[in-house]
Amino acid sequence: MPIPVATWNVWWRFGDWAARRLAIVETVRPADPDILCIQEGVGGRRIDHRRHLGFEHRLWAPGR
């Protein structure tokens, strides 16, 4: 059975964060992944995709 996985390097250090967050959710939602991997999240701007996309779990780990 296939498990849909999506990955995205969003590198959101600069720019209008509210607009980018909405764009990320609107882009990912139609793909309907079971697992979503986000790279380049910066500090407190990480978003909880469970709330926006209906995921049951979230795992966050710092980069190098």
C-alpha cells in the first residue's frame, strides 16, 4: 500500500510570513500527503500543520 509523502524546503526567513503560511497550506492540501516533511523552518515561525492540514501528529527537530 503506497504512503503519500510530501517534502518542501520553505526557507521562510524573509518576506510576509502570513501570506507564505497560507500559500504552503493551500499548496500542500490538494496533495493530501500522509506525511509532510518541512525543511528550513526558522525559530518561532514553525507552523503546526496538524491544525491547518488535519494531521494527527507532529515531530519537530532542530537542524545542524
